Amino acid sequence: MILRPDCGHFPGDRPCKFNKLDGRTCENCSEYFKYETRILIIKLDALGDVLRTTSLIPAVKKAWPSSHITWVTKKNAMALFNNLNDVQKVLDFDEASTHTLLLSSSYDILIHPDASPQSAPLASLVKAGVKKGYLMNPRGFIEPADAAAVEWFEMGAFDNIKKVNTKSYQQVIHEICGLPYEKGAIQLKLSANEIAFAQRFREDHGLSKYKRLVGLNTGASGRWQLKQWRYDGYSALIERLLKIEGTGILLYGGSEEEERNRALKNDYPEVIDTGSSNTLREFFALMSLPDVVVTGDTMALHAAAALQKKVVCLFGPTSYHEIEDYSRITKIYPGMDCLVCYKQTCDFVPNCMDLISVDMVYDAVLKDLQ
């Protein structure tokens, strides 16, 4: 057989690019290479968590330069991996063909950093020489694959342990994998078309007239009542920022923020609403425009961090320690004993977001704009 089916260029069901280019076959091709290490990462959701977990990729590629990475996630997160050349295959967890493929394959390393009853059975069944993270034992219980995964496992089980943690999520997952933590960047790469999309928005809305742009991501996941700063806080912040000569303000959000952003636009016609119906990739492209982003602890935070933006992030029920600041993220949180409660609702008056003042946020934005 003249075909070398283990070549990294061969897709398996069609000619490789070199055969298409000039008719080369394996016997006379100098481009042959073989992936030495096959790595499977299973990380399903939520979007922001999947995005920040991509910070593992630089460390994985440094440890195993000639590695083939397959990443299994949910369909809504697959677009996160567009343009990421270091991830060779992205699979939809909910597709039956994904499970068939994985169970008929073998891997050198499995990374499953979530103690998730949904994905742990697959992680347990997949054949891999080394397994890192969490598995399901034969009695149906989740358990750490080894001692390195115990700390995060117990943090997920006990709020008091979670509250006193001072490690970032990125550091924790690197430790689970046994990889050195060198503050690898969250991986997000815009295509030429996406960059052009952002440029058209800039031109259509005359953004070049501004010396600086501030992006306000005004919402958060509907699951968390107090990841979202109050409306009057954003309103007062806009009023003050508009007094800084040459400052433009962009509003960001999805369908859940449509009404809120429309109201802010009505109150302050000078602001530019980037829209609530953008695709995920369009949202990322538009997030490349501002110099500073104000947001809660949500997916926009990780996108802005990946795009090398300065960020002012507002924290309440979730851990500010778990966010790697990359020396660009300013963390704003009030002095309350009940912070990092991880409660989805709260009846405290005033609550944590009430106690984040406009001065606190404005001063942080002003410092980043200088």
C-alpha cells in the first residue's frame, strides 16, 4: 500500500492538500509527519468556562509539541475553536457518532476537568493511557482520577473551601493536568472576515472620531441574579464617561440584555448599541473594538481577556480569586463577609452589587484609559 494513513495531513476520507495541489502521493512526498501523542479533552459547558479552559492549550503543546488534540464540547461552544490550529478536531458531545468514534479509538492522555455526571461516564469509558480530572466509578459515583484532582473536587462540594481558595481557575486546571502553570492565554483567534466585520461596524458608526472606546457588557447569565450590576449603576457610569472628551461608549449583550440596552440607548442617544442578535463569533469580533471593557463575571470577561483588552470586572457571588487577571483585569468587589456565596438569588438589602459604587467602577475605568 502506497498510502500512509497515519500522516497528519491525511483527513481519512479524501485526498490531502498536497495531493490536490500537485498530485503527490505518499511515496514521493516530503511533507509526511505523524502525531506522536493523541490527547482528548472533554469540557462541555458553560461557554465562558469552555473558553477559559482553552488556556490549557499552550501548556499542552509545550509539553507534547507533536500532539493531536481532540476536544469534545456542546454544539453551542464549537464555534469557540474556529481558527485555533492547535486543536485538530472538535466534536459535538450530543452527536451519537461522537461517542462511537471515541469508544472505538484510543488516546495517550484524557483530560476531563469537570466533575460532571453528564460527561464523566464517557471519560471513564474512553481508552486512554493516562486520565486526568474526573471519572465515574462502576457504582455511578464521580471520583478524582488521581490526587491532583482532589482539591478542585472538594471545592465544588464545600462552599467554605471554595470561599477561601486563592488560586485562579487556570492554575487549578493546570495542576489537575500535572502541567506547569505559566499563565497561558485564553485562546481566541479572529478570522480575516471577522476582523473585517468589526472594521465595517467601526466605519458605519463613525467610531474613528473617538480617542478611546469603552465597552459595557451590561448583563450576565440568567442563572445568576447578582453577576449583573444594577441599571442605575450603568446609567450613572455612562453619564460620567460621556463627559470625558473623545470617549465613545459601546453597549454589549445578548437577547437577555436587549431591553436593558435599549433603555440605556434611549436615555443616552450618544452611546452605540452593538446589538443583541449577533452570532457568537460576531460578538467576539465586536468585542475587539473597545480599549476598556466593563463586565460582570461572565463569558464576555473571558472573551475580552483573550482579546488582550483591559477589563474592569465586577464581582459578587462568584470568586474573584478564580479569575486570572493577566495583569490587565481590575477586579471590583465590595467589602462583605458573604462574598463568594455562589447563591443564584439573594434577598440581602443592600446586596453585593448595590455596594459596588459608581465611583469604584469609574475610577478603575479612568485609570485604564490613561
